[in-house]
Amino acid sequence: MNHSNFYFYDAFDFDDDTPVFAFQVATAVVAEEELNTQGQRTGYRGSILDHNIVNRNRKEGELRLYNGYFAENPKFTESQFRRRFRMSRRLFLRIANAVEAHNPYFKQRTDAFGVLGLSCLQKVTAAHRILAYGIPADLTDEYLRIGETTVIESLRVFVKAIVEVFGDWYLRAPSEANICRLLSIGEQRGFPEMLGSIDCMH
């Protein structure tokens, strides 16, 4: 099924001033990634010879993210969260919980040495920031402590989960009533005749 002309409706937003997160981009990412990697994957997941191992201190990245945005009394306010994540904290957590329940990739696990791996929040935040800001994968490393390869994999699994979990409802083709309502919202916000927007420029 081609989702390229689908829209992510603001039924997923919880109030009128919540920006619409560009999940329509996710469908294109999934399609392109599947096309590019078809037949190229192998079952090998071992270490790469002469590969430089970096101790990223994943736990530090997890604590920084949690204390900054998701703790009971986070460092940053709800308005700062909304500005930086382009959605409310409640909406972000709803998405994170849904993809974690859908795909075990997002569940935090320990490795063979008993070391705790990346949290769901780290993986989802990394994928989200690439989609929301168009940043390169390795730019998330400094704050979230995630390597580039893992970020790319998190993005791939995340957008696929979004399509599988929310596609039938939130990425469906718009009805005439939806189109009229979205056009009206766009006009009220100063963007007449704009049906959908990724970043208020496209």
C-alpha cells in the first residue's frame, strides 16, 4: 500500500497549538530503506575486525534525558519540551509506549555481560530528532550517547512501527471533511490553502 499521500491527523494531537509531527515522512523512509536493503542483510551480528570501540556511557545519556524531560520534576518545562520535541510530553510518551509495546527492540535489556542497554526513551528520542530536525544520525551521540549505526537502526524500526501501529487510522487518506477542517486550521494560522506541513515551509 502506498502511504505517500497520507496525512497524520491532529486527532493524535491533544490541543490546537500542538504542531503536527511529520510522520508522513516515516512512510517514505520505510519504503526507501526497504528498497535499499532488500537482499543485502546477513545474519552476522558479531564484532567488526579493527573496529574502534567507544565507551559511550549509555547510562549517563539515559539519566540526562530522563532528568531533563521525563522525571516527576524535570529540569525543563512543558513549554520547553513542546518547543524542542515539537509536541507535548504526553503525546511523545503515548507514541513511545505504543512502539515499545509493539516491538521488543525498544525494550531495555541487558547484554551477555549484564550491561544494561539503551532505553526506549533514548532510541525514540534519537529517531524523533532526526525526523523532526533532519539532523545526521551521529549528531545525537553527544547528548543521548548512542552510536550512529544504532541510531539509524532505531530510526528504521521506529518509523516502521509507527506505520504498523498507527497507519490504518492516523495515516489514512483524508476525507472531504478532514480536508476542509485542515484547510480551515491552516488559514487561521496564517497558511491559507495549506493542507499539511512538515516544518511550516513545505
